[in-house]
Amino acid sequence: MIDFPITDTHVHLLDTSKFKYGWASGAPKLGRDWTIHDLEAAAKPYVIENMVFVEVDVDYPQHMDEAGWVQQLAGSDSRLKGCVASLPLEQGAALEADLEKLSGFPVVRGIRRLIQNKTDPEFVLRPDFIAATKLLPKFNYTFDICIYHHQFGNVIEFVRRCPEVSFILDHIGKPGIRDGMMEPWKRHIRELSELPNVMCKLSGVTTEADHENWNHDQLRPYIDHVIDSFGFNRIMYGGDWPVAELAGKYTDWIGVLDWATAGCTPEEKRKLFRDNGIQAYRL
């Protein structure tokens, strides 16, 4: 068992009285308020020392208000140390004004524009999208990549075109675990890991398996390949709560990762479950 306070780099908080979540109609279990205190209870007996909020795809144009709300939450709970805010990067360099506004919220550490729900494979290669992404280093912001496994091709090219940007791959690229699919996900992970400006979150894995019937052995090859590709200096733990509740308890995923890394050194475990997240998001 992890016997030190952890850093959770992927936390979602929802307030249905403040924001609209259009996607929630297709996921009724998630379409309610989810608070830091709920997370604290779900994580026991583990202790979360640092949390990074990741945008929850609020209905446009509420994304700036969401970032301001997270700043308020951080003011009342010191564990909430980082925020990955949403911005419609496809609007191009004109978004610099919004980035300036976000810089007024000290909790913001990075940007995520969901790619997983985009049907146009060229979305990330549009000149405006790339131009806006290239603004992020000016504000010391990372970019969280959230995709399904079939979207890797152009995303890898997108990362190549933005060598000055620090990228973090969410949910190990959402491989087809429920179908037992390893390739071409395995090759794409290796290819992406060869780019030095990318880190990878071990998060959101159980929900890519059969929600009712997954097991440790089924997930192990995916975990092992990510660790083998990125190494312990470029991976970090993420709970993906409360989305992970669709496939089990919060503690289930920590337990899987703890089991899968049983042969690792204490230093390597601290990097995975605590230190790398602090470094990546400058917590």
C-alpha cells in the first residue's frame, strides 16, 4: 500500500448549480455535484496531498468562469494546487487575450482542449490550433492531450510541430482495452514517448476496459508498456475521479498501480504517485 501522501493530477469537480454539462445527459451517474470532500472520502485510506483539477467540458462559453471558480475553491482548500483550464484553441492567436485573463488565476497550470470528441482528424493540425498552442510556453502552461487511440497519428505530428510546448498525455491515450487491442496503440505510445516534451498520465485506464468485468491482469500489459516507454521520470498518477467511478472505486485504480509496480524502488513509486506530478504542474 502507498504509505505517503499522493499527488492526484487528474481530478474533476462539478457544480450543477453554476455550470451546464451537456455531455451529462449521456452519463447520468456523473451528472451531479462532485466535491473535494467527496473525493477525500472516496480516497480513504489514501491521503491526497496535492490535487490538479482538469476541465470538465462545461458548455461553451462557461470555460473561463469554470477557471475562476476553481481559483475560488483553491483559496479555501490548499490541497487544490493546480488547474488545467479549457480554451477553444481552434480560434487561433486571438486567444492570447484569454490566456492573459487566465494568467490572473494563479491556480491555472495548463490548458486542455478536448480532442477525443472531434471527428475531423485534421483538427489538431489546423494552423490556428497550432498557433494558439504555441502561445502556451509564454504563460508557462502545459497542454493536456485527451484522445482515443485511433487519433494518435495526427496528434503525434501536432506534438512534433510544437517542440517548445510541454505536453501531458491523459489516460494513456485511451487504448481499446475492452477489445484486447494492443496495436497500433503500443507502437504509437512508443513513438510519442520518443519526443522529449511529452509526459504520460497513468489515469482513466479502468474505464477503457469492460466496466463490470475488468481485472488486474488485463490492465497490466498497458501499464507495463507505458512505464517501459516513458520511464519513471515521465509518468504520473491520475485518479480521473469521478469518471473512474463508472468502473469501480477510486481506491481500485490505486490498488492496480500499486500491484503493477510492486517490483519498483521506493523512489520510483514516489515519482509516479507524487513527485512527477508536482514537477510537471509546478505545484
